[in-house]
Amino acid sequence: MLAWYDAHRRELPWRARPGEAADPYRVWLSEVMLQQTTVATVTPRFQAWTARWPDFRSLAQASDDDVMTAWAGLGYYARARNLAACAKAVVAEHGGHFPTTEAALRKLPGIGDYTAAAIAAIAFGEPATVVDANVERVVARLFRAATKPAVRAAAEAITPRDRAGDFAQAMMDLGSAICIPRKPRCLLCPLRDVCAAFAAGDQVAFPVKTAKARKPQRYGTIFWAQAGDAVMLVRRPPKGLLGGMRALPTGPWVGEPPGTTDAPIAADWTMRNATVAHGFTHFDLQLALATARVERHALPGDAVWWPVESLGEAGLPTVFAKAAKAIGGA
């Protein structure tokens, strides 16, 4: 695997070149950004982020509002809050440098088992076992391992003590480019001759997938209150889904379409024919769209009048950006 990696490694903006030491900050940031997000999507966002905040100290000094705005569109917004909290903890408790062990890394905000292992192996060379979706697929096929504990045990057994970080990245690259979910490119695989699933001819049966429960459906209404050339935006509560983000006002997300009963202000609301659909991890959401022209007046709390023409700079989460586009305001 290491010989294959040396010849075929991907060039990625967060990955150290051969002979260079990995930057722990860039390793950490990339691993957090890549959770449930593709390399193609992450690459330009990573480059913009590191141009603005190139290290722990600069990120620790950033405002929460700027961090959340920069994260908009990458999903799972708790990750952005944890990035800011982790940077502050690294500066305050570790002098601006990550601790080097997997166990110490797990004590920092937002760093779980997988991320701690990835940082420890890639940034510090610790022989930690890294199992993301690509690695899981490679190992499951290599050993015809049918359960996650079996995959984990097999991955631990083959993780080398030397170059553990390169080995982890090699397995990631193999899963991304060759050992792909459908129609794996086995004739190009350096592990083909020792792959149990290839020998059995049942590669696509692994990893074994468990049936997923159907996600519940929720409904809500998004309110577009426009005064002249500005639209009303609110700040979502700091805790909970999309916490702390600027957003269009919305009523509760419930089991039945709620209409305009929870409008943020009194107005002559018009229900649009269009709706916006969005999927979250634990439920699917369908939002009706209500619009109104109103007089500009003082707004309560953190609500603001935001220029419609610069709405793209508000850092709206994807579901609200979709709504704005459907209404014609972005």
C-alpha cells in the first residue's frame, strides 16, 4: 500500500508533500470539513478558509458570526461552532499547538474518535487506526468483514507502526479512486491478489449495509418580509439545529403544514405555490413560502433588515438560501 501511495498519491491542498511535515491545523480542518462532504466541494472552501485563518491563533480570534458565515453551505453547523471552540482551547490550554497523542486530542471540543485518530496518525505519525467510509469499504472487502467491529479489528491488525499516516491516506485514496462502491476497479488494485471479496467475486456485497429506518417528514413555513430593497433576517437560537446562524424567519418544524400562524410580524401574507425541500440527518423538511411587503420599522432582538442584493453575503444555511432563490431574492 505504501509503495502504491508513493506512486499514486492525490495532491490535495491540506496534504503535505513528500518529505514535508504535515501541518496539524490543516489536517484537522480538512478532516472536519470532509465529514459528509466531498473533496470537490471542500477544496475551494478549505483554500478560502486557510487564506483568512491560516492557524489556530487567527481562528481563535475570529468572531463566531464570521466563522458561521464562512461555513455556510458545508452543513452540520455544529462543526463550525466546534472548530472555533477547539481553536480557542488549543490557544488557551496548549499554547497554540495541538497535543500529539490520540487520547489528548479527544479531550478537545468537537474531536471524536475518528478525527483524533486521523490527526494523530497523519500529523504526528502515531500508529492510530483511521477508519473513514473509504477505509471501511477497502477493509470490509479485503477481509470479507461483515460487521463494523470486524472491520475495525481488521483495520487495527494491518495498521503499521511506521508511516501510519501515509498508510491511512493510502487506504483513503484507494477507496476513493479504485475500491469504489459500485463497479470497483479491481484490475488496478494493488491489493487484488490478497482480497477475499475479489477471490469470492462478491466485492459489491461489502460493506454489508443495514436497512435504514425511514426518516420522519416535518413541515414549516419560511417568511419573506420585504421592506423596500431589504428583507428581514433573524438570528437562530444558539443551541439546536443551525444554531447561531442568520436565517429567514420560520415557524416551528412540525408534523403537519402550519401555515402562517407563527409569522414573525403582522402582515398581509401571501402563500407561494412553490415549496422548498431539504434533508437533515434525522428528518426531511418541506417548507412552504409566505411573502409580504411591509413598512420598514425597528425589529426586535437580533433581527435585521438585510439588503436583498447582497443576501449572498449573509451566510444563510442552504435551506434558507434555497428559499431565497425560490422566492427570487437571490
